[in-house]
Amino acid sequence: MERGTTLFLKVTVILIGLPILALCIFGLPLLAKEAPEQFPAYWLYIAIVATYLAAIPYFVALYQAFKLLTYIDKNNAYSELSVKALKNIKSCAITISILFVAVMPFLYLIAEVDDAPGIIVLGLIIIFASMVIAVFAAVLQKLLKNAIDIKSENDLTV
């Protein structure tokens, strides 16, 4: 793969992280300050804490994707390091899904009070997207592991 392609993907990984970083730095504190006037605080604070907790595996997964692109740059894509990075991405995606499944009842209560069903849809989109990423990473991990096994078997026969 050309270096320009992986550079583009690395920049994309960074750009994907910026909106979530902005949300964590600016959006959620603003929400925590203004929204308790409309909602019971414990509903909102549980949702905010879960969002901050979900941001941790999100950034870990982005870092692992960045590392995977670095391995591709160094022609080290077919290695156990790549398999480990994909395994970490899968684990992070599953963690995000679990966190949002746990917080969905509170999002439902907030949506009922505010009459905003979009909050529930947004939570479901996050759950669905992270599960798709987890399945995709698991499939890639299995394919890469099989390719590494075939490569090592071929190296032993030569």
C-alpha cells in the first residue's frame, strides 16, 4: 500500500477523534451545567459519566487503528502485532456497546421528559455502529491470523 494512502487514513483517524474530544471538553460540561434544571440530576449525570467512560475505549481504539496503519507503513501488516491491535479494537467496540446498552434506560427517561426521541435513536446508532466495528474487527483478526499461519507454514516448508 502506498504511503500516501496510509497517511490519508492516519489523518482521517485523527479527524474522527476531534469531534468526540470537543464533545468531552466543551459539550458535556455545558450539558452538565444547564440540563439539571430540566431533568433529575442522577439521570443526566449517569448518562454523562457513561459518555466519558465510552470516550476512553473510543480513543484507545483510534490509537490502535493508528498503530495498525503504522504497521502497514512498515510492511509489518502480517504480524501478531496487527492481530493484537485488531483484538484491542474489537474489545473497545464491545465495551462501548455495553456502556451504551447500560445507559439506554436513562436516555429513554431523558427522552420522555424532553419529548426528544432522537436521543434514543442516537444511542441505538452508537450501539449498532460499535457492534458492526467489533464484528468487522473480529473477522479481520481471524483472516489475518489465518494468513499469518499460512505464511509461517510456507516459511517452514521452504
